[in-house]
Amino acid sequence: MMDVEEYRSEVPAVESAIRILEYLSRYKNKTSTLSDISKNLSINKSTCHRTLKTLENYHFVFYDLETKHYSLGSYLIILGARASEFTNYLAVTQPVLKWLCAESKQTSVLLEPISETSLMYVAKEEAHWPIRVTVSIGQQFPLTSASFGKCYLAFSDEAVAEKLIEKIGFIQFTSKSITNFQQFKYELEKIRLKGYALSLEEHTTGVFGIAAPVFDVNSKVIHVIGCVGMVQYSLSMDICADLVTKAARRITELLGGRMPKDLKDSTLKG
């Protein structure tokens, strides 16, 4: 198989276009100038401009003549709709997300790995309450942050997970973020025993997250489902955890996956 770096060198224009679209998909970069994009992505300014003009011609990006800012284009809406239509797991999981949202009265989310170091929101169902947590599809998280990342790593191969933790390191999002390697490993051990991960203000002050793993036919973790909400307006954490683990088990079944035997026997009976 061709090395990743070698492959990239063969298609620099495609790589630049992908990186630009990813950059504009982040909320903080949703409208950006040519200079911002070129500088932050370390792409030569003239190359960046040519790539943006091509993307604009195909309506993948939009250029505002007055503000001189670029943003994502209208054709991506069509592509997104097609991707959602053709990706069966999203159709399968959405009813479960709706159920979890209704039962927990919290925003429910589904995440999948977007790279070996990050997870990304791919589906959500937001609670219809005046005070709720709002999330953005496409938002990414380091695997070493909060409940979602902890959950994914806890049910991944232990040796692989340990290497990833060392590679990614930790970010101090709040005063409650875990940034100690041994403490983090201990957290993963507890998660394996309980069958779910809990985060209390580890990523965002005032916000909790509970996550459980979804497995494929080989009992490999492929997604994480969870709910997020304001700590002071939530049901008991035990009730939320029970709902999330039931939702994870249901999605695993619907996708034809299999729970690992030790997890099924110890935490998800009945």
C-alpha cells in the first residue's frame, strides 16, 4: 500500500481543497478571508486562491464580494443530503437518538472517528427546552477529552489506545480536565467495568456528558452515542447512564454488531 505522505504528494491540489473545506466547516472559521485560510493552513497564497476559485465555480464555497470572505457553498447541502441518504447507519440511528433525547430530556449525539486522534459529531437530536446544550455536526474532539473520547479509547485495543494517548496528549479545557496519564488510564479501567463514560465539566464548565460504545460485527467499537446537558438541569446521572447504554446496545443490534461478551454479561443484562 502506498505510504500516506507519498500519496499526498501525488495530489496536492485535492489535498488543499479538502483541507480548505474542512477549515471552513469549523464554526469559528465559517467566514474567512483568503489571507486567513492561506496563513492558517500554510498553503501558498496564489495556490490557495486558485483552489478557492475552482471550489467557488462548482459552488463548493461562496465568496462575498462586499466582505471578501469565503464560506461553504450551497452545493455542499446537496452532497450532505445525499451522504445522509446513502449512509444507512444514520437512518438507523436517528430514531434511537430521538428516543434517547425524549427519555433523558438532554441533547443526544452520535460520534465517529474522523482520524486516529479525533472524534466528530455525525448526528444529533436536540432537546426542546429553554435551557439546553446545542452542538454542531462536524465538531471534532481529541480522543483524550471528556466522555466521548474516554469511551472510545476504553473499548479500543488497550495497546493501541495507550500509544494514542501518548501521541495526542492532553488539553486543559477546564479545571476538571484530566491531564495526568495514570489518572486517565485509571478512568478507562472504570469505564470498561461500568460500560459507559461520564464527564462532569471536563470539557465545558457547567456541562456533563455520558457516552457508551457502539460495536460492529467483530465487537470493535465504531461509534459513540451519548447525551450532553447542563449539570444543574439534568436527571440523575445513573438514569442518564442507563438510557445511554440501552441506546448503544440497540444501535449495535440494529447495525448487526455484537457486544463484547464481558461487557454484555457484566453491564448490559436485561
